[in-house]
Amino acid sequence: MALSQQVEDSLREAEASLRNALAFAARNERPMMCKSISETIFKIDNVIKTDGMLDLLDERIEGDSGQFPPHIHDEDYDL
């Protein structure tokens, strides 16, 4: 089951806000704060990308050769 558009949009908004916070933190805060904020951004991004990968695995037909569909190799496809 894919992330709903509302959830994905909210995650992207949170990521954008954290990137803004990171820009300010880089100038004024201790390095540990910057590290924590950047780890959170990384985790949010992974949630979105992992959900897309899980959807691809769910779509596989039993007995497939294990190859991903051709669109995985398309340059326009962004996980």
C-alpha cells in the first residue's frame, strides 16, 4: 500500500522545514544539533523511498525471475 498523497506531502513539508532549520543551525548551533537535524531529514527521505520500494516488491508476481520491471532502470524513475 503506497503512502497516501497527504502523508507524503506532509513528510516533504517536514523535510523542507528541517532543511531550513539546518541552514540556521549550521551558523548558530553546536555540531551535534546539526547532526541530529540532518539524521532526521535522512530518515524522512528513507521512509518515502522505502515505501516506493516496498510497493514494487508487493507488485511482483509469484514465480517471477526476481528481476525488477523495466521502469526501475528508466532514468526518469526516482525512488
